[in-house]
Amino acid sequence: MFFIGRALIVICTFYISSYIKLIRKYNNNNFNTIKKTPNIGKIEKVVIKDKKIKEFKKKLLNIKYFNYSFFYHNVRTLKIDRHESLSKYKVFIANYDPIKNVINITDEKSFPHELNHMSSSYYDGDDYSGLSQNSFGTGLNEGYTELLTERYFKSGESYPVEFKIASNLEQIVGREKMEQYYYTANLFELIEELKQYDTHENIMKFIGYIDIVTSLIDNYFKSRMFNAILKKSMKKINLYLLKWYTIKQKRLMENKNISLEQCYSNIYKYSKRLYNLKNMESTKYKVLTKKIIDKKIKEYL
Ligand SMILES: [Zn+2]
């Protein structure tokens, strides 16, 4: 009995402290100042010997607006640690450490994903990485890294929910700009771009909610409390996306770039992309109903 009692106390403390940490992280995020990414100028080309990096570099030519600065800056001193012995435990697959400029890897399939992180990261005491900064925006960054890995390197199957969110955001920002912001680690400019649709505070909240989803979605100790936060965060993310997309279409219509019918048809098509999140493996939640979507579209239009 005594043992069970102690175990219960440990579990409760774990949940409560994780919950407090999460809320604290979320609240802090909203006051984060996002810095401009330093301009490191033109970096000299580096001769690449590693076969796999060479293959990766060849495919970079397909990315119209790829910026080679961070790629050359990091590839010069990049270390690759292959931990083959760990692979049988299937726990650790790969990561990129921007501070040490090291790719740790057990599964070679993840190599293009990690090389994308390397090509979009810069560290000078602050960690600028793709669409994240000092780990704020990690969820969005992982989703978009995976999207680019699939688009240009035909591999990857991680972060399915974040992938979908990043893809829906790209529909608003545009592929060209999103890719540019990513490869220049320019979260600052992404936020500036989104300010035509919403306040700084709301944009920060949107990015913060994706971080919350990322920290909860693979939480094996699922609980009602965590699931409720996950569901609420997904709903908020989708409502921001729907709002921004609707405003964008409304402006296109007002400027006579699209007809009224086209405007409605685009918005409803887009709202179905949000709907579909419920069908994804990791989220069994219907986060938005048709009724809410219809009501919100009327409100934003
Ligand atoms: Zn990653």
C-alpha cells in the first residue's frame, strides 16, 4: 500500500510539473523577442567529399531560391556521428546539433532531413534554425523541414501533423517566400510577413501552439489533461490559418484578382485541408466542425 501511494505521488508530481512547465513555456513564448538573423555575407564554396552530402547538394539545384550561405558556412566543419549500435533499440534516429555542428544519426533515411537543418542553421550564441529561433518555433520548423525533405529529396515520414500545419501556412505565405525564410533562418521576416493578417501577439501565439502540439503529440503518457490541451491547441492553430487564408482571399477579390465565386470556392477548399487533420494517425480529434468553420468564415469575410 505504502509503495502504491508513493508511486501515485510520483506520477501526480510528474504530470503537474510537466503541465506547469508547458504553461510557463507557452506564456514566455508570447513575450519572446525575435531577432533579425545576422547577415554573414557571401561564404566561399567548399569542396565536398562525402558522397551523401554531394548527392544532397546536387538536389539543392532544384530549389530556385536556395541560399548557400549557411550550407557552406556549416558544411566546412560539420561532424557526422553515426551511432550504429543504438539503432537496434529504435529509440534514437537522428538529430542536428547547431551548437556543435554535429549530425548524430542511427538511421540513414533521416540524413536529408538533418542536412536540411544544417543548411538552414546559424549559431552565434543565439540559435537561428529554419523557421525557429532559440527553440521557439521548433514545431513549425520540424514540419517545414519535413515538407522540404519530401519535396526535394523524396524522403521523410516524420512530424505528420506539423507537416500539414506548415503546408497550410505555405498556402498563405507562398512557396517562394517560405523557402527563402527557411534557408535564411528568417523567422523574423516570416512574422513580419504575417503581420498583414494579424497582430504580433496572435502570430506568436500561433507559433507557440504548434510547439505545444509537438511537445504533446508524441507523449506516451497520454492523459485527459494533456489531450485537452492538444485539442485546444490544434483548434486555435486551425482557426488562425482559416482567418489568415480568408483575409488573403478577400483582399484578392477586392483587388479584382479573383471573382467572388472563386473566393468562396478557395476558402471552402482550404477549410477542408484543416478538417483533414482529424484523419491523421496521430490526431484522432475532429478539431473543427463544419458549423464552426462556416461561422468563422462569415466573421472573417
Ligand atoms: Zn528535425
